[in-house]
Amino acid sequence: MKKIVTISRQYGSGGREIGAKLAAKLEVPFYDNELITRAAKESGFAEAAFHNAESKASNSLLYSIAMGMNSYGNQEMGFSHLSLDDRIYLAQSDVIRKVAAEGPCVIVGRCADYILKEVPNVVNVFIWADDEFRIERAVRIDGLTKEKAEESIVKIDKRRANYYNYHSSAKWGRAENYHLSIKSSYVGIDNAVELIYRYIEMGEK
């Protein structure tokens, strides 16, 4: 199956695990934090800068204002009119396009569905789940307390949505952005992998 699969996901829904298992089933490369490592190496930015760019996006208005201020500041100093965060996003986008050009793969997060919207043979998936399922996974896998897990599923989803909404002309989580939306708390992790695999298989017939 010669497809590039992008996976967007709610925090705690198991999207990354689903992506990794799908890549193994398809026998293709899996990209998550590997994208940051490669983008940092190719662009010269520190890996921490890529993590910081996404972590700033906790409030859409404040994020947009901050990006605008950064752009203005850089322009005043004679540097690029783009903010540091925008330049980091472009560097990351370049790497995403490169790995997609290299062949079939699974890419998790980082606006990959939007960045590759004009690329053929891309299947975009969104993974979501009930809060109880997400909290249980955050406690069990990430080692958070129940209270911290409850806080994190709200905070991290908001950050992901604002980062995506700022850098794209689409809205994070909207059905029309994806080929397939799966509620992992309903079908389970392994069945979600099988569903995506079968969906790709049916689309190629």
C-alpha cells in the first residue's frame, strides 16, 4: 500500500501508538519526534526551539499577537520578516515534504495533513476518545496523577488546536480535514490500526 498516512490526535487518545503500530504493519517509516531531530539538523535550529514553538500555542489570540511581535521585532533589526517560530514551522514543513517525497510513511501531528494537502496518495486520520479513556492512558503511560491528567487533556488539546489553526487555513479536528475519524475508546488501539489499514486497502481497489 503506497500511501502516506498523517495522524492527528487528541492527547491521551493513543494516536501515537496507533501510528507506530500502523507503520509497523505497513512496513514503512514512522515519524514523530524524528521530524524534529531531522529538521533541527537540516535547519541549524536547536531541537528545543521546535518543542518551544508548539508549547507556546496555549492561547490562540496571545499566540497570534506574540508571533506578530516577533515578526515586527525581527524586521526592525533587519532580519527576516518572519518570526522565529514561523521560520521553525517552515523548516519543519520542509522536512515533512521531504520524507513524504521519499516514499510511504506514517507521520504523527505537526500539521502534516495540511502541509501535504496538495500531495497525492495521502490519507489523513484523526484519533479521538472519551475523557475517561484519555485520563486512564495519561495516568498509566505518562505517569500523571488523575488531576494532572484531567488538566493536561484540556491544555494540550488547546495548544495543538491553536498551533494548527494559526499555521493553516483549516480548523483542527474538523471532519472535512480528514479521510477517517476514529474513536479509539470505542474500538481500541489495535482495532483502530486495523480500521486504518482496511480503509487504505479499500481505497486502493
